Amino acid sequence: MLLFSPPSSPFEPPSVLYHLFSSPLRFVVEHLYYFFLLLRGSALQVPDPSSSIRLVCVSDTHGKEASIPNGDILIHAGDLANHGTAAEIQEQIDWIASLPHHHKIMIAGNHDGFFDPKSRQDSDIHNAIDYKGIHYLQHATVTLTFPGVRDRQLTFYGAPQIPACGGDDFAFQYPREQDAWSGTIPYAIDILITHTPPRYHLDLPQGMGCEFLLKEVWRVKPKVHVFGHVHAAYGKESVFWDEGQKAYERVCARKTSSLLRDSFDPLAWLDAAKVAFYGIQGVVWSRGWGGAGTGTLMINASLTFRNTGKLANAPQIVDLAS
């Protein structure tokens, strides 16, 4: 009865039947929410191809190399390595540095132990990394100028920390119940880069992302948020920061339920109605009235497909209006 069994790993997606019977209401609300997102279109304004800035986003390469399309900037959202040694990370940096993108930015992930003194191996204590012009962000910002695009500037902020999910060899971990995010991200940024996803967005139903990061992203509302870590949740998602999104997140935050309990939870049904109402309102605004995208584009850029160890996911490409 594997179809009704829980996932073998918290990083594996549940079967459709297990997800459905764990909480029928949440299952329906999730699919309703994503249906309306599909109809609403992108959270970003449609750019003029002749004057746009192209972001190429990757994550979770785990010591492997992939074919990367060209663009104005390459973003790597962590887990360059598997074992986190300086030598393994340097090999990935050498590969990234060889790519033709004018600007390159990277952050660390939990498998990049060298960057965190708590998880750095003893043999690497006296070793150093040659970044070869790549911008490494660890709780830091960088502002880049694009001279060919009206001297447009974009500000990036990167941070590596994740809710604990492994042993002492994993880097930048904090207890899941600890708030490691509130007030840490500057307001005036365009692109946010983290390794963990915000909880419930390009995450798994069991919620491997961080709820405190979600609250912080609600506060800052960047144009684009790039992350990885949860391989099985690869993809893009537009978020619009409205009451429908709040209702969706409240439904996702409910404990695993059942059809009987779902039937007698009026607050959950009210949230389900809000997801539908604000979803329809958003579709009318974007499709009927031509409202421009005013939200955030979230990107889970993991190149590793689930837990196969194979780089089977394609790099994510985003064109930003100048």
C-alpha cells in the first residue's frame, strides 16, 4: 500500500493519495491556489526583450557541472558541494568562473561546510578559497550595474542558513523553532537569494522550508526570490502578497487532518473561500483589466532531480524589465 504510505524521506514528495487523505481540504485548496496563480500570470512586469536583464538561476549542483545558458547574471543558491571541502568547492567555483555571464553571485548551502566554521573539516582549517571575481554573499548585499541596459542597477542580498535537517557536518543550521530571519534582510533589495525556501512555497506539503523566512519575505517583498535545498519542489511560483495568499498559508499551516475533521472546521472553510475569492479577483484584474504584475517571483532553482543525484532539472531563466 505504498500509495497510502508517508514519504520515505522528508525531502521526498508524498503520493497524491497520501496527500489527499492526510487532509482533503488542504489538498483541494493547494490545487485551487495554484490554478488561480496559473491564470493570473507572472508577478513581474513583461519586459521589453531588447532592454531586459536576464537572470540565470541554479542551485544544488552538488559537485557536478551542467550546461548553463548565457545571461547577464548567474546566481547559484547554494550546495555547490557534497562533502563541503575547500577542494570540492574550489572546483565548482572554477567551473562557474569559466562561464560567460558578466556577473556571478553565489551563496553557501548546508552541504558547503567549509564556509561555516562549525562544520568545516579539520583538514581545511588553513585552506582558502579563490573566488575568481564571483560575488560570495553571506548575510551581505551587492549592487551591480548593467551599463548596456540604461545603467540599470540591481541590489542582491544572500544568506545561507536553513532549519536543522542533518548532523554536525551540515552548515548554517538552526533549530526549526528558532527565528533566524526577522529583521535580517534589508528593505532596499531587488533579488533575495537564500538556500532554504520560505515555508509552503516551492516547498513540500510536510513543510521543509522556514516559516520565519516566509514572514521576513512578506515584510521585504523582493522582485525575485531564488533558493533551492528542497530538490523535489523545483519550479517557479508567482506570489502577490494578498489576503488570498494569507488564507492559503493558514490552510497549509494546519496540522494534518482528515475528511471528518475538515468538514467541521469553519475557519478553514472560510480560508478556502478567501483563496477562491481573491484568486478570481486577481484573474479579473490581470486578465480583464490588464493589471501589471506587482508581486514576487519565487524560484526553486535546484538542478538535482529529487534525491537521484542527477542534474536533471534545467536552469531557471528570468528576464527583468529595465
